Amino acid sequence: MAVFCRKFAYFMAFLLFFQLNSASATGLIRDTEVETVFQDAVQVMAEEAGFADGIQIRIIVDPTYNAFVVGGKTIYIHTGLLFSARSAEEILGVIAHEIGHLASGHAPLRQEAVNDANLATALTAIASAALAATGSAEAAVGVAIGGTDRAKRQYLSTSRKDESVADQWALRLLDRAGISSYGLTDFMRRQASQRILPQGRQSEYYTTHPSTKERLATFTEHTDQILEERALSQSEHQSLARAVLKLAAYTQPPSPTKYAEFQLDWTSSSSNPAKLVPDETSLTYARAIALFRRGSLDEADKLMSELVSKNKSDAWLAEFAGDIDMSAGRPFQAVTHYKNALLLRPDSPQISLSLGRSLIATNDKALLDDAIEALLTAERGEPKWGFVKRQLAIAYGRDGRLADADVTLAEEALLTNDKPRATQMARRALSNKSAPDHVKAKAKDILFQLNMPVITD
């Protein structure tokens, strides 16, 4: 009976993992500007922690205040944290703490082991399996069936020692970057007050980062020892504020009024209680996004045209202007905006992707080579993004390169773990007598990875 229960627990854990792993990327929002702004803001800290190429920031649309890592060099941040923080330094302090976990190797899961969009269920499955392995099959089944929150706490809750080490890393990294630790101290003080609340009302960050009250003393002592005022520059504050306002405009319900106003409850600096006022460009940008989401494309386009003309060196404004053009059915205008954005940010795979899509949308066969080149650039920057593969396959198909299209679709299927389709498309690419040698080699590699025989005529 015990063996059966243990096997059943593993099965339920796998089933939960599979259900979400095969779903769409619900919750994860990809935006080049937002990710880049936060990655640039913590670059010095990342380098100090040993990540010379920086760390990756991914945003999860979730109202709870939380941030976490699962290995690799990626930090996941909930929008609830960004919208609830009381200063930019608070957000950067939490990120510094998570960098500390990565630098110390506290997260046992490697990034490539779980899909970006499917973390909650992956954690549930692994926690369930871990409990089953200890012989507590009944507890494991309970977690697998309905205890997602408990499972995440079981998995993400680290020891007091690990949290203390990450705290020391955070303080060191903030000092190295010249960022005040006051924001992190204030946050920890608020978290410590969670102890007096019923467990069901405690924040997710508190339940997954234990011993908050005990750790507060470390931050308070460190903050009290810093005599020199250290504040982010006005441009740094405004850049971070704009990124958060953009997220708010994209994720919060569209306003029924013509212009939505998004507010930040941030102080101007760690020791200055005056509220930070976002600049007019950021506020207009957020209004345009809100109008865009309401379907008021002409009004959004008018606002963005004015912004772009006044900020010709701003890649992100040009990118969004292109997004509006694409939605309005103006692909040639979108191409112009995306090309301008890419000149300013040639390192952006997402802008390359948008350029490739707009070139396809023109239905001009003479532009297909440019579309393919743009999408190949995007693929090099985001090799595990299935949507890029799909768009590249479309471009190949439009260009008559059917074998290239098939093998690219096989690669997309591999990324989504659709083994039957990966096998089908790889074999179809191989059966194409006009397939180039490099395409045949890719198709054979895919079949080899799937342990499938290579069938040729």
C-alpha cells in the first residue's frame, strides 16, 4: 500500500506539472524595455556577485509581493512587488537579496529545468515528489492535489543560514553599487510586522523567506552605520518609475475614462519622504498604452507621434509606435519605427522579432529576405523562445523554403515538448528532396534527441 501511495503521489505531481507546462505563458510578461531597465540598474551588483554578463529579470503578473529564483541567473519579480514598493531602492534591495541566493547556489533547480511560465506547478510537483521520497505519501498527495501554496513554501523556504547569507550579499552588493540599504531595511521592517497577522493574511514573501524579524536587526545596524547619504540619481529614479508605470498601464484594467492616470507611491530618495513625481514623458507614455489597450488607436498614435518626435533617441518609444502601427494595419510604417528602434538598440531580440513580423505583414516578397534576417537575429538572442521559431517558419514558408520551415517548426515543437509534432516535422523536412544539407543535419539531430529512427526514402 505504501508503494502504491508513493507512486500515486509521484503521478499526481507529474500530472500537475504537465498540465501547466503544456499551457500558454500565463502570468509571464516579456517586455524588452522593462527587463533592460532593471537589468541595467543591477548590472554593477551582478558583476560584483560573479555574473559578468549580468542577470536576467523576468516579470510575473501576480498581485502578491514576491521575488524568487530557481537557479541559473534569472530573478522572477511579481508585479505586486513593483506596484507596492515604497521606493526604487526597496525594489533594488530585494533584487540584491535574490542575487545573493544565486551567487551562493541556494537554488537547487537549474533554470533550464523548468519553463519560465510554469514555475508554480513545477515547484508543486517537485515538492510533492520530495515529500513522497521521504515516505510521507499521504502528505505528498495532499500537496499535489490542492496544496500549491504549501508546496511553494516547502520548496522556496530556505534555511535561516541561507537567508542570512543572502542578506549579507545584499548589503555588500548595495554598498558596492552605491545604493542605499534604507529601502530594504524599511521593507524588512514591514515584513517583520507580518508575524502578528493570521497565517492566511501573511504576505507570500514572508511565508517563503522565513526569520524576517530576526534578520531585521542586521539591516537596521548596517543602515545606522552608513553616514553618507546615498540616493539614486533623478534619471535613474525616472527610468525605473517609467518601467513600473508601463507595467501598470499594460496589466491593470483599462480605465473607462479617456486618460488613465497611474500613480507610484515612491519617495524621492531613501531619506526624503517627498513623493516621487514621474516626468511628463512617462505619464504620457502610460496614457498612450492605456488608450491602446482600450482600442483607441488613433488617440494613442497621436500621443506617441508627439513623444517620438520630441525623443528621437528613445528606442522604446519608437518600438511602441511600431506596435500601434501594426495593430492599426500599417505594417510599412511599423517597419520604419522598428528599424529606428533597432538602430538605437541593436541588442534587442524582441525589437528584431517585431521588425521581422512587420516585414512579413507587408506581403512584399522582396522584403522576405530582410524578414528572415531579422528573425534569425531574434532567434540568436532568444534561442528558447518558441514564438520566434514560429514567425521564422512563417517567413521561410512565404519564401518557398519549405524544408527550412518544417525543421524550424520541429525546433518549436521541441521547445514546447510536443514530441510527436517535432518528429513529424523533422521527418517531413528530411523527406523534402530539395532540403539543403544543413536542414537535413538539423532534422537528424532532432530525431536523435527524441530517440527516433531516421527514416529516409
